[in-house]
Amino acid sequence: MILVDSSVWIDYFRGTATPQAEKLDSLLGSEPIATGELILIEALQGFDSDRDFNQARKLMTSLVIVDLAGQSMAIQAAKNFRALRSLGITVRKTIDTVIATRCIKSGLPLLYSDREFDPFVEYLGLRSALPGT
């Protein structure tokens, strides 16, 4: 199973041709894909039309929805943030820290296009679902 970040979903729904959006398109219907409740919020909040919102909601909620947060995950995310900060890296988005931490803890590869995740791959063992990212 692969967890897909909102950065990829947003490109996918906008029709933006990126390697990550193309990978998502190839995975849909052929491999298990997961998303998280926080990712669901980030991806769905950008829709202007009810029709597009409802189509995207239907697709995304048909997938496995991973609970990303919780007390133990929050504490581990803070530890991961601090570990990266000790290396001189400041992660700008708390949600990205939570997503990366859940993937690391659960052994889920993450399909992402947001560079915020790169330090988690390089230093903390996050697995990228797209080689070279």
C-alpha cells in the first residue's frame, strides 16, 4: 500500500502532468492506495465547484483512510521535527511532519511532490514511492 500526499492529489485533480500524478494515475485501480484524514482536508478544500468537490471526495473516500495523528504519533512527530531541526533543517508544515511520521512508523511508502518530505527520506527513513524524489 502507498500513501498519497495532497501535493500529488492536487496536481492530479488539476490535470498537471507530473511524474507523481502520472504514477498516481497508473496506481488507481491496480494497487492499494491510502490517504489520510489531514490529506483529505488539504486536497478537498481547494475545489471551487460542488460537482468537482463531490467527485474528488467520492474517489478519495473509496480508498483506505489512514488515521495520521493521535497522541503517540504527535509525540513522535515532534521528536522527528526536533531531530531534523538539530541538523539545521526546519520543516515548514506541521501536517507534513505528521504525514511523514505516520509513514515511517507504519512502513508505508509516500507518493509526494512536496520537497518538505525530502529530509525525512534522507535522514529519518521515509520511503519514497517514486524513485528519485
